[in-house]
Amino acid sequence: MPTLGQIIREIQREAAVLSTDALRHEIEMNLEVQDAAISQYCTIPPGGRTVEDLIIANSTVMVSVLTTALYVRELATRPAVVSAVVISTN
């Protein structure tokens, strides 16, 4: 089983090779995964959860949150894309 440090380094490597558009898309997808996992977790009645269900739900949310945070960090280090619009009155 990989250590947390190994997981972080792997996610950072993945983020570094993604294009800015792909990185943004991955962030959006991870936020959707988090929403779905949290909704699913909250809809299971307390007696209806097995220990395995809880471990899987917690792991899914934690990896998704960690990935999103590292992707956002990578995105923040990149230069902003600025488009200039020139309007000529001639």
C-alpha cells in the first residue's frame, strides 16, 4: 500500500503534465465526484453501513479532495491566460 507521501507525489506528477484546460476539467470532475460521494454517504442510514462501505466512502472522498487540492495548487502556479480585445474606431 502506498504511503501518503507517495500518493501526493504521484498526483503532483499527474497535475504537472496536464494542460491547463485538462487540469480545470479534472478539478470540475473531482468536485462532482465529491458531491456524489458525500450525497451517497449521507443517504445511507446508520444501520445500513458496513465497515467496508464506510472505508470505501471515506477513502473516495479523501483521495478526491486531496487530488483537487493539489490540482488547484498546480493551476495557481501557472500564468493566467489573458486575452486582449482591441477595438478600432477607424
